[in-house]
Amino acid sequence: MDSLTAIFSMKALLPRTFWTKNINEVSSDDDRDAFYVADLGDILKKHLGWLKAFPGVTPFSAIKYNDSRTIVKTLAAIGTGFDCAGETEIQLVQSLGVPPERIIYANPCKQVSQIKYAANNGVQMITFDSEVELMKVARAHSKAKLVLRTATDDSKAVCRLSVKFGATLKTSRLLLEQAKELNIDIIGVSFHMGSGCTDPETFVPAISDACCVFDMGAEIGFNMYLLDIGGGFPGSEDIKLKFEEVTSVIHPALDKYFPSDLGYVASAFTLAVKIIAKKLVLKEQTRCDDEDESSEQTFMYYVNDGVYGSFNCILYDHKYYSSTAT
Ligand SMILES: *Cc1c(COP(=O)(O)O)cnc(C)c1O
């Protein structure tokens, strides 16, 4: 991918022919590499959908999915917060003028130099899930406002994260006690159901566990006010689980456990690639089930991007692409 062409308009308002014409014009040059076309209007639409579905829940965009300046700038302009995994991401977001209060350093396992970077740049909200991490923060960033990451049952998610991250309830109590002794503030709980969550019901025990940690925190003397419900939400319409199905489970759970009181960029992007080679091959060679049963042969198309480039999400996130020829 050599560049990003951003289009600020609702996809619905732009006929397919506009896209096709635009893509063809930009790619008419034979030397052109694969490139993305982003519909910033799609992101705006998601944002408005989110605000409607979860009034009072501030969305924080995870930079890891898309660190292009155009996208981050758009998200900053519409007012989301940012979920950063380290120094590079914090730097990017701050270079676009986002204030530190709208940044959470949400990587439970951190390099000490990067905790210092957060401290020097005013970023206070940091997640942690173990004693070692608590000690590192106590040493490098005494003014941090910590968020305790709890483990979830993410066995129904496509990308499981609780294998790596999250404290059990028992460990959470110990961590709260230790933080109190170290005079480090804990302001809330964060959890993640795993990306590509397939069963919204899994949010319920995660939210009730968070409520337990809030209660323990109050007992130990913390004033906790932040619940970070992580992610796992469907990001595009071709995913079986609908956003509304997730919200219909989360709402009653939040109402029950937190009575007083949350993937934007997945569908905005269209990747334009050039077909650079074509082969006629026997179907059995491709091991693919083509709908056209009558033919023994099929075409294989080769494009100028691959799994080590834009298609790495096939390997990492188990995604699939739908394609349109222009
Ligand atoms: C990846 C990640 C997110 C976003 O997750 P989605 O499932 O894509 O919504 C949010 N928070 C943290 C800490 C993450 O690692």
C-alpha cells in the first residue's frame, strides 16, 4: 500500500460508479501500487451510531487497527478518545493535538521507558494486571491513574486476549491492597471480551466481575469511576453478530451492575489492488470449492498486495475479504 485516498462523504450518497471511476483514474498508471480508499463518512456514521446506542459511554479508538494520520485526525476531530499500546501510538495521537485526558495507555504489560514517556507527556490512565506491572508504575509514574484489567471468558471470541492479559478476582483484591500500600490511585476496571466476540452473553459475567472489583476497591478505599468495556464489537455488516445484539445484552447488564452511570474503522476501508497476473488452472489444484460445478478449470488471479502486506489481517485476525471487480 503506498497511499491512502480519503473520501469524506457517506458511502450511501456516493454511487458505486463514483468509486469505480475514482479508483480507475488513480490507478490508471501502470506503476501504481495497491492502495486503500477510505470512506471517512462511514467512520462518522459508526460514531453517531455508537453515541445513539450508548449515550454516556465515551468511545476510545484502538490505534492498533489503523494508525494512518487521516483516520486518527478524523477520530480526534469527532471527539473519540484513544486506546494506545505504547510510545509510538501516544506520540502519534498527541502530535495531532489530542489532550492526555483523552488517552488511555491500555497495554497491561509495558516497557519501563514507555511508562516514563507517558508520565513525561501527561498520560495518566494506564492499565495493569499484575504485581510486577504495579511495581513498575509505582517506580516510573507515581501520578498514574491505574485501571485494573480483569480476565474474561473469551473462549467464544475469534482473537482471544485473556490468554495474555487480565487478573482474576482473587488477584484483583491483592492488587488493590498493594496499590493502596504504595499510594497509587486506581480509578477503574477494564476488560476485553476478545476481538470478534461471537456470543454477547459473555459480556454479562465480565460486567458483574467488574462490579465486584469496584466493590472491593470501595472497601479498600478507592474511588473508582471508570469502566472500560474493551472491544469485541462487530465492525462491519458482513459479520453474523449484529451490533444491536451486543448492545441489547450490555445495556441491561450495565443498568443492573452499574446503575448510575465503549471497532470503528473495519468497514470504512476499501483496498484497491491491481491484477498483475492470471492463470488458467485445474480446479483440483486450487483446492477451492467453486460454485460453478460444470467446469474443471478455474482462473487464479494474482494481485499486487499480499499476506505480508494489507492481507495480514487474514493471518492475524482471521478476517476474510469480499471483492468487487472494477
Ligand atoms: C484491541 C483492543 C481494543 C479494540 O478491540 P476490538 O475487539 O477490535 O473492538 C480495545 N482495547 C484493547 C486494550 C485492545 O487491545
